[in-house]
Amino acid sequence: MNKADLIKHIASEAGITQSQAEKAVNSFTGAVSSTLSKGESVTLIGFGTFGISDRAARNGRNPQTGATIKIAAKKLPKFTAGKALKEAVDAPKKGKKK
């Protein structure tokens, strides 16, 4: 599912127009991005938590020359699925054996 598919799905499920659904999706992604950029996390009970992961500086290797290079430390966004989402993904499908 891509962003356009998500917008269509939200519009049909919520009974709103696609432009309203697009504004809602953009608002959500913007809110998550701005909160993470402040160093805070976003928790949606039952769905999951968006947070920040710190990656330490490390040495790498250039695959063409074999030379050692330094890779800088950086912060990365991460998502940890909540219990309800994990259970929904792992639930057996009806009519199929697991």
C-alpha cells in the first residue's frame, strides 16, 4: 500500500473526501516528524511507538578500494509495534492452516 492507496482507504472508511483524507495523512506524518525532530516519541496505544534511535560512530570499509572510512554518528527514526498490532499481523487467516 502506498500513500495514495492509504488516502483512498481512509476516505472510504471515514466517509470523507480524498482531499480531506490527504490533509489528515499529511497532518499525521508532519506531527510525527516534528515530534521526533524535537527528540520526543509518539505513542499510539495498541498500535506502536515512533521513537529515535542513536547510532554510534563507527568505522566502515569502502568496497571499491578497501580503505577504512569513518561513518559519523546519527539519529534514526524507529517504530516499535504494539501488542495489538503484533497480534493482528500474527493472527491466522480463516480457512488456512498456519
